[in-house]
Amino acid sequence: MTASGTTRSAYVAAFVVGVYGILMAGLAPLLLGTLVAEGHLTAAQLGLAATAELVTMGLSAGGAGFLVERLSPRLLALGSVAAIMILDVATTRATGGTVILLRALAGAPSGVLIGLVTAMIVRSAQPARQAGFYLTIQTVAQLACAALIGGLVAQKHGAAAGFLAISALGVPVAIAALWTPTRLARFVGEQGMGLPDVYGWLALAAAFCFFAGILGIWIYLEPLARQAGLSADTGGLAIVLALAGQVVGGVLGAATVQRWPCRVVLPGSIAVLVVASAIFATLPGPSVFLATAIGFGMLWAFASPYFTRLLIDVDPTHRAAMLGSAALLLGCATGPTVAALTVSDADVRGCLTLGTGLLLVTGGIVLLLPVLRRVGRPAFAAHSKDRS
């Protein structure tokens, strides 16, 4: 399932636009948080704006898989980058509900860019490995932009300057988009795109639950550090170290995903993540908390490309894999939203219970999928034979 005839420069361009599409997901807490500090948003509106953008991002990422076979990926990329730039500029003058509306609208073109790079990845010779590299690159890009835009722009000149900086970054991204392909190669067998079968949907549910559980815990990492009696500096350091762990884990995941079996790696990673959640629940001291944060970030990123491998193994048509980014983003939006219902000002450890439960559901689905496929597919084949 290689995309024959697709040049290396086309893949690089797709990665550039895909990273630009996902960039705001990492910068939203910083820029929207600055809007709250400036009085342009309330704390409740911040959550609504971030969630609305992630939801539309996830839905459009899933829909983009169908668009790229009917429209020029290059035109989609250029139009989406332009739309993001315009909406980011518009956000600089907005307040309250208008910010929520604009960020919801901005999620749509961002999702198209993510769907485009996903479509390129699933057509590559080693899609799971490429997915690992993409996840690692986007983490590095978000970390670098958070440092540069947050430290040099937003904190000194306000959130508006931060949104303008993101918009300006769209200019070189639009130039890179000129190297995206005008047409994508079709899959083997010319089956085109469609909806996955029941096993593909189960694998997508596993990916959704995994990222919902992870983000439900991740969003409360700093409050957990505060509840453990650690300083604000230590809480901030935990987030930075966890991001660094993600970079290392992403590289390891990309390097091993073609060789190590999903049925071993995913349950094993989930088991360690559950242990990490249990350690957080004990409200440990600074050394243990920081070490656990590093391991949490590393295992999260290490396991991520294995979900692409799982989706392809379960559904070789790649239809489930095309919806992988949508499951990830919708999970990322759902996890923090549901976790907010489990915490209080006095105790935020309810997020750990929720996250652990979702991770265990993921592990259960991953372990059951091979059994269900062995039992179900022969029966399905016999049923099809009888009908014929």
C-alpha cells in the first residue's frame, strides 16, 4: 500500500501542513489562558473554546479522508492554511462567545490539514512508523512554539500578539503547501474510501478511550502536583519533563512499531500507565512525581503509533486508519471534559480514576480483538458462502 509516484518533498510538505493544523491544540491552554487573564474570556468559556475547537478538528479530520479522493489535496491545504490565518487574526479582536465561535470554526480547516497528512501516511510504505514520526515532530513543534510564542510574544504583548504570530507562521506553511500533491494515489484494489467494519470500529474505540484517558489525566498534572504539596515551579517542570519524555517515547515508538507486536506492546504500555496513575494518586514527593511524569509522557507517546498499526492490522483496507486522527482528537476533547466532572477544588484525583478506567477499557478491547476476529470472521465467511 505504497503511494507510488509520491515524492519525498510531497511527504515533507504534508508533514509541515499537518503540524500547522495540530499546532493550536498544543498552544490553546497558553493563548486562551492569556485571554482569560486579560478579561476577554471567563474560565468556563476557556474550556468551551478549547473543546469546541478540538471537536470540529476531529470531525473534519475524519471527513477529510473522503475529501482528498475527490478534491485536490494541494488546493485543500492552501485553502485551509488561509482560513486558519484569517480566523486567528479575527480572534485577536474577539471576546466571550465570539472567541468560542471563531475557535470552533478554526478547528475545521485545522482538521482538514490533519486529515490530509493522515491520508498521506496511510498510503506510505510504513504507515505506523510515519505516524510515530509525525506525532514526535508535532510534539517538538508545539513545545518549541510554546516556548517562543509564550515566552517572547504572548507574555510581553498579550494573547493577540500570539495569535498574530501563529497566523504569520501560516505564510511559510502556505509556501510549503505548494509541494503537496495534486492527487493522491488510490489504495490497492481500487476500493476507495468507505466506513470500516465492526473490528475497525472497535479498534477506533480503543484509540478514542486511550487518548481520552490520557488527556483526562494530563490536563490535571499541574493541579495534581499542587495537591501533592509541590511548588508551582515543580509542577511546571513536571509538564516540561513529560513533554521531553514524549519526544523520546515517540522516537522509540516509531523505531519499533514495525517489529514489535501490538498485542504485547499496547497492553504492556497501558499496564505501566495505570501504575503511573496509581503513583500520582499517592501524591508523592518531588523526585517520584517528576520521574512518574517522565514515564507517563514517554509511554503515552511510545504507544501512540501502535494504534495506527492496530488499525491497519485489524482493517487492511486502511479505512479505520483514515479515521485514526479523528478518534485521537475526539478522545482528546472528551477526556478533559468528562474529567472536569470528577474533580473538585479540594481533590483532583478523580481524573486518575476516570483515566485509569478508560485505559483499562482500551486494554480490554486490544486483548479481545484477536479473539473476536478469529471467532467472527469464519462465521461471517460461512454466512457469505451460504448466501452465495
